[in-house]
Amino acid sequence: MNLPPVLARSLPWLLGGLIVAALVAAIDPAAVAGALQQAALGRYIPLAILFLLVWYLLETHNLQRVFRRFQVHAPFPELLAVRGYTYLLMIVNYALGVGAIGLYLRNRRGVPAPRAAGLLLFFMMAELLALGLLAGAGATFVQGEARGYALVTAGAILGGALLGVPLIRRLAWRPALARWLEVFAVARIGAWLATIADRSLYFLTFVLFFYLAMPAFGLQVPFADLLCLVPLLFIIINLPVTAAGLGTLQAGVLLLFAPYGEPATLLAFSVCYSATIIIGRLPLGLWPLACRRPILRQVTTTPRGSRS
């Protein structure tokens, strides 16, 4: 059964909203509202604005660097506009945002579509490896269930990479797959390490944000514990279940941070964090519409007669 496009795009948001509503109802709506009222939002909001800008600039820089490693020139101001606009597209659908970056590479930078897809796949795999390494490193500092979660997750990611990357490199030499996996065939260990380091630094800024922002809700979590827990939270958020991790984020915070605070307080913090990501990124996505519209037309359309 094929759903209407509007309904299909709304379902991840509806599911995420239902999960949040169910968690609030299960914990106690009055307690969650009380935790929100007691939060020091005057401290939280400036931190959120600052880190939204840091994440935006740093992620754009990470993209530029990985493109440059594979001889794709993308000017930073131009890529900044494209990355900002994809925040808007990701509100509709995560794959739509990733696809827009691929269209930018093809239409604006002349990268064949298969190679652009391979570049983005390489970037996402390095990102997953960075999360696994951070979770594994953080597991050395914590005890209990969180340590077990981290070790299992890190082991699965790193073990999968040890098996998967050599297999992909071998497949890349097959004529039918060469265009799609060419990036993996030519990538050296230095490119992997540098991209993983870039993404690790990016995720470490989220660890720092949690460390500075959670006390605004009365939550005190040691930095070393956050080094383990935040990467695990990101892996949960990235599960293709809901839009922008709504609902899965709240469930993940309640599961992973249970020893550090009351459920109502944890839920209040996680709701504010979701609002930060979803609402706070809107201005970053709207400014390119006003200032860089000609570039955005090449991000959302495919020129006639272009080759893949």
C-alpha cells in the first residue's frame, strides 16, 4: 500500500511525537513541566546558540576537508550555504538532505553521481567509526550497564569495519561497482584517520555541550562518563525510526542517564535538546534562501542532459 507523500513524510514526526507523549504520560506530565520551569534556561539558551554555530561551522569544515582529500574543491562559503539549506531538507526527510549534498557535488562541482554517493558513504562510515572509538574510549572511565553498552557497540562497529572495509575495497575493483566505490579503492589509511579525527572532534563538542548544559537542569554528569554516553546516544538517535531523533533521543537519555537524575528532569532536558536541534537550526537553513538562492537551485534540481 502506497501512502500519500505528505503522510509518508509526516509519519516519522508523528511517531516521534507519540513516543515523547507516551514517555511524558508514563513519567508524570506535572513533574516534567515542573522540571522545565525550574531549569535555568537563561544559562541553557546562550550555550545552545553558541554550540549550534560551532557545530554548523565545524561540520561544514569537516565536509570541505573530506572533499579536498579526494580532489573535490568546494569553497567554504558556498558549502556553508549548502549545509545550512540541507538542515531544512532534513526536517522533511534525512535522506533528502544527504541527497542534496550529492546533487551539489554533481551539479556545482562536476562530480559524477556515483562518485558523489561514494564520497558521502565514506564520510558516514568514518563518522560511525568515530562514534565507536569514542564510546570505546569512554568505556574505560565508567562502570555498570553503560560500560557494557559501550563496549558491545564499539566492538560491533570496529569489528564490522575490519571486515567490511576490506570487502568494499575488493568489490570496488569490479567493473559494475567501480564508479560507486572508487573512493574506497583509492582511500589510504591517512584519509581514514584524518576523517575519523575530524568527526571525533565534532562529536567531542557535543560531549562538551552536554557537560556545560546539563547543570542548567540540575544534572551533574562527569565529563568522562559523557565521553562514553553521548556517542551511544548519537548512535540511538541515528536509527532510522523517527525524524531528527525525536522520541528515540528521549528514550535514549532515559536509558543511558538513569543513574544521574530523576526521569522527569532527564526528559525535560532531552525535550529542550530536541527543540535546540530542530528549531535552532531553522535560521541556519533559511539564510541561504535569501542570500545564495542561485546555488540552491543546483542543490535541488538535476540539469537536463547531465550525465551520471
